Amino acid sequence: MTVTKFVLPESDTPTTWYNVVPDLPKGLPPMLHPGTREPITPADLEPLFAAGLIEQEFSTQRDVEIPGPVLDIYRQWRPSPLIRAHRLERSLGTPARIYFKYEGVSPAGSHKPNTAVPQAYYSKQDGVRRLTTETGAGQWGSSLSMACAYFDLDCEVFMVRVSYDQKPYRRGLMETFGASVTASPSERTAAGRAALAADPNSTGSLGLAISEAVEAALNSGGEARYALGSVLNLVLMHQTIIGQEALLQLAMADDYPDVVIGAAGGGSNFAGLALPLLRRQFEGGPSVRFIAVEPASCPSLTQGSYDYDFGDTAGLTPLTKMHTLGHDFRPPAIHAGGLRYHGMAPIVSALREIDLVEARAVTQTACFEAGVLFARSEGIVPAPESTHAVRVAVDEAMRCRETGESKAIVFSLSGHGHFDMQAYIDYFAGKLTD
């Protein structure tokens, strides 16, 4: 019998997250305080984050225990399946062996609950009553809204204006979970009002929505804290449950990847799959090509500078050393709203600088072309963000067809596109541009 799905029992759910920081060959440059430009201290982050999260952000511990209440919630959908894309292989006529780690099985439909749940948990432990956050396409906002519902927290989401308009059902999902959702830029914050004064028709950006969410938390009188869906070390660490499961599942398949691929906006989904396999490489295991795929319209890894920059438009956040297009960069209104960000996670940026990670930029229409091919082959409609990984997986498989090599290609299908069908409708109507 040909095996398609490699499924772990709940008892094999990883019980620790992997922190790559102590294994980085050249370490990680410190975050800098936005006011003093001196290295930031844990105390500096206390107005924004719960104590347990701050501890994780600064941790040099390699394996960090996952709290029991977080594991209990994870097991509602984890372990997620690793699936062999037999039909896609046949449609491409490639000798490559293609696998995808499918994160769309979570209740929110993407990988984002992997960090939303622990962020809500640690905030509840600190007595926080409300979390503020930003969201692009709405996957992160949906996930944090769900996590806040689990832990009886209020959730305030600033949703990038273009996605607020493009994805009303994603907004409706957040509201169903109990969140309040505001289009960004808004009149509710100084950062939002300044953006609207400069451009009343602004479509917004993740950087600007971050500014509004941070400002809302800082001005809450201590009632609220802020939650971030990507970029931070702690977020990438939470996502490593993906790659840890994948290693066990690849052993079930008696296979090991030659190439690992993930979409990268802030970098958390890519890192979640890649970092545990990179750990194996650090420990003397097989060498793997790791490819981070970004939109050609927001090419931070392929065209940005490696420099200190703010994580938000208004300059309220700490500065991190990352590949950046500049915190005032205004991204085009592409449908992959979760990738419309000016910077890349410091960990991914550091790995790119020492050539342990490759970077590739792809156009919107080429991604949707691959997404449609994948849907018609495998029966899963990928989120617009996920189509970036599909695109490069297809390209690598076609290269194998040309060379005759039978390589193992593993990519992260970070979420389904059920709330993104307008994007596909626009693609079929020829309305999408590059």
C-alpha cells in the first residue's frame, strides 16, 4: 500500500520547544532600546509582554518546556499531518519526492495558534486582562482571538486596512471568537491619525498596525499587554513544534529532506519547520538546503539591507538587526497580507547572512498559478501566503525532472485559503498584478 499521510499519535506531541539561539554560529545581535539605542533589558519589555514570554525571548536554554495547559490545547489539532504529495508529483512528472507539513488543520486554519496559545497562556498567568495585536491577512488575528477565548482574555486587533476590506470572513471569525477588530490606520491612536493625515486613503501595513497595537497596550494603564505573531525569537521558538513533528514523521516515511521550503514574511512559519532540521545539521546530520520564500513586492531578504531597524512604522518598538526594507516602507496591496512586512526575523536574517538559508522572491501571479495547480492535484486550497512555498516546491521539483534527480522536497503548507477565495476569484478574472 502506498502511504500518503504520516500521522503521529497525540502521545508523540513534542513537549519542548527548540531555542536555536545557543546554537547560532555567530550569535545574535542584541535588541536596542528605541530611546537610548542601548541593548534592551528584560525590564524594558515589561510594559509590553508577560514575564514568561520575556524570559523566553532572552533565554539561552536550548530546550524549553511546553506548559501542560498549552499542550492540552495543542492536542486539539497537533500533531499535524505530514503528507506525501503523490498526485502533485504525478502531475509534474517529476522523480522528486514531495512532502508538505499541513498546518491548516488548526481551528484557526494556520500555523499561528502554535504561538498564540502560549502567548495568551503566559499573559493570563500574569493577570493580564486584554491583549492587543496587529494582523495582516487575519490568520494571526484569528489565532490570537481564539487563544484569548480559551483563556478568558479580551482581544483587540488592528487589521491592516487592505485585508480588512479584502477578507470580511476572516474579520468575522475574529469577532466570533470575541475580539474587537479595527481597520488600521485608525483614528484610535496617534500613529493611526498621523498616517491618515498623510494619506486619507492609506491601505495600511503590518508595520503601522503594529504601531497602533503597541500604542494601545502602552496607553492601557497596565491593563493590556501586546502580542506579536512573528519576528521575535520566542515566536520562532514556539513554531519549532512543526519541525520537531516533521522529523518524527520523516522517520516514519524512511526519508530525509534534501530541500526544505517555507513562506517568509516575518519568518516564523519557515523557521518553525527549518530550525529543528538545522539543529540536526549542527549536530552532524545531513546537510539540507533551506529556502525562505518571500513576495517579490516585499523582498526584505533578497533586496533589503542587514541593519538595525524598528519593527513598526512609528518607531515605538525596540530595534533589531534584521534584513529590512525600512520601517517606513509601504508595501503594495497584494493578497498575501501576512507577508506584507518590511523586515525579517533576526534569527532568519542571521542565518541568511552566513549562507545557511537561501532566499527567493516570487511574484503574486506565479504563486497563484502554483496554488491552483496544488489545489487541483491535492484537493487543498492554499492560503495566498502558502502559495509562495508551493511555487518554489514546484520549481525545485521541475528542476529534478530536468536533471533526473530524485530529491526529497519538504515544504510547509502554513494554512488553507478558505477565507481567501476572493483572491482566487481575482486571479481567475485576471485582476492580480505583479
